Amino acid sequence: MGAHLIQGERVATPVRVRKAAVASAMFAVPAATAQSIIDYSGLRVVRPLPGRAVCALAFARYLEGDLGPYHEFAVTFLVRDPETGGAGAFVHWLPVDQAFTLEAGRSIWGFPKLMAEIPAETTARGTRCAVKVDGRSAVAMSVRSGPPLPAVRTAPSLVAFSCLDGVTRRIPWTVEPGGIRARPGGAVVSPGDHPVAEELRRLGLHRAVSLSSASASRVRMLFHEGVPVTP
């Protein structure tokens, strides 16, 4: 267990999220393009099919947790874990809408958090969110609700990766989702005019059909300390 001073407040690790809601979508994207986007990390994308990598977009509404309430949008890629040879999620872009979690995310885990406006609306039909950075539209995403899935009995142990200021970190975390709905397809991505939007277009997300989309209305998470790794 560690401790960090964030804006004069002590934050202990592991950091707990006691209640959140998440909507996400996964896409098959050109592996060469995905690799060129994340080359700065030293990590390598996983290629589940020849020439294809996996990019996932996720919107999270954090309601109760050690970092307070906030909205977050993530652009991630499935990468090879250099320590185990398994797979993990590399967090490439991570806008948030509150200053406390921004500082905590950057200083504790090296997550590339930046400040943004992230309005969102969730109805019985699904979730729609948008991201605006410095007054410029970055991306909007809608995720349609799918049929309910059985509850997860155990909290899966996962691995996330970050890269900030030239340091790549490995971050173990667990997630316990509830109220899960999923379906094939079901997501629409609309890039804006922010520089990250050009990356999304290079990946083809503005015209791609998602492999799958999912939502979870009751999510708990646990984030451990990030450890520098040599890819």
C-alpha cells in the first residue's frame, strides 16, 4: 500500500471505485496504424487476426470513489504484456472533467489525463457522450443497450498500461461489473476536429462497425500502484 498527496489530500493505494457506470465498444483496426500511434510507449499491439489490432473506446461515469465523482473517456489498445506475454489495455488518451482526478491519475499511475468537457446522457435505449477539449470537438460516441447478461461472480484481474513523460507503467487492477448488457455492433463513433480525431479517422472508426458494445450500470474497481516497465 502506498500514499500520495493530491491537492493537499492524502490518497492511499490501492484506489477504490465503489460505484461507476461504463459504456464501451471494441473495434478491429489496422494493426500497422495502431502500432504507429502507440510506438512512443514501446509496447506492441496484439494482433488477434492477421493485420488487425483491437481498439476500445469507453465512457465512464464515476459516482463514488476515492477520487470523487467525475466523467472519463478512454481510447485504449490491446497490447502484449512484456512481463507475462499475456494481454493488457494500453491507455492512449484519457480526458476527464475534474481537476482532482486529473492530477491523481497523472501522478499516481502516469495516465495521460487531460481536462475536457464530457457531457453524457443515459436512457433505456443506451448512452451517448461527447468530448470537447479547449473548445474543440474531439469525439462523440453512442452505445445502444443490448440484452442483459448473467452477473459476474468473481472480479477479473486485469492489467492496464500507461506512458507519460517517456515512462511506461504497468498497473494491475480489478473490476467487478454488474447490470451488464452487451451486443454485437451497437456503437457509433463521430470524430470531431481535435487532433485526436484524426487518429480515430486513421483507424477507420468513423465508418467502422464495432465488434461489440457493452454497458454496465454497477461497477466497482480497484487500482493498484503503477510500476515502471521496460517494454
